[in-house]
Amino acid sequence: IGIVKIDYSNMKSYITPTMKEVDELVEAGADIIALDATIDQDEEFLKSIFKKYPTQKFMADISTIEEGLRADKLGFHYVGTTLIGYTEHSKGMNNFEVLEALIKNCKAKVIAEGNFDTPEKARMALEKGAYAVVVGSAITRPQLITKKFNDEILKVL
């Protein structure tokens, strides 16, 4: 899954936010390209990407059920629960409730991503019907793993 995270001062979206980043990922040969598909992302922009790259597979990074359903309707191949809890309109949402609703109502393959940070959560996501689970920083950022251990140990010291 190809992704470019970049902050532009004039945009809320930071996940593959412009055609420039999409072009770079296509040129690099990404099998799947992740795009911000939250309510803040312009629907016409997403349609223009699909029109420019009709054979490329795309994954929608969403934060709510409504965004996931919109992404599915737009024709995304995959819908990822990546941004649940990270957007203003998804604070406090339950990852599993959103995941289950999307699995039940989307034609696209639903990928569990974001806060699936234990083996048990990954298993439960697959049992509920997720196509795949992206574990991410739970295994790729040793400083975060170390901090979890350190924080717990400091509670008894």
C-alpha cells in the first residue's frame, strides 16, 4: 500500500493529498494507493484520480461509517478504518462497530487499520470479516513499544 503523508498549510487532508503524490506513487509502482477519503476530502478530486488512473487500485482511509459508505459508492477497491478517532467527527467512535458496519454494507474489501494494536484485536477483526489487518506502529516503531513497557514499569517504581 503506497502512501505519502504531507502537510500542506491550505489543506486538512495529509494522506496522499494531491495529484502530485498520486502520480509519484503510480510511477513508483504501488499496488494499492491510500487516499484520504474523509468528509473533508473533495469528492470531485477523488473522481478525477479514478478517471486518470482507471486500472490502479485505491484504498480509502476513512474515519466514520458514512465516509466508508461514500468511498464504497465512489468505487474504492478497499476501505480502511485508518482514521477512526483521529478526526473531529470520529472522536470516541468504536473501531469494531465501524468495522462491522462497513463489512456488512460495503462491496469494497474492508481493511482494519488504526488502533488494531494487539494480536487479540487483529484476530477479532479478521473473525468479524475484515479482509486484512494493518498493524502498523504496534510493531514498526520500537520507541512506542519501549514506551509502553517503560510506562507500566514506572507505575511500580
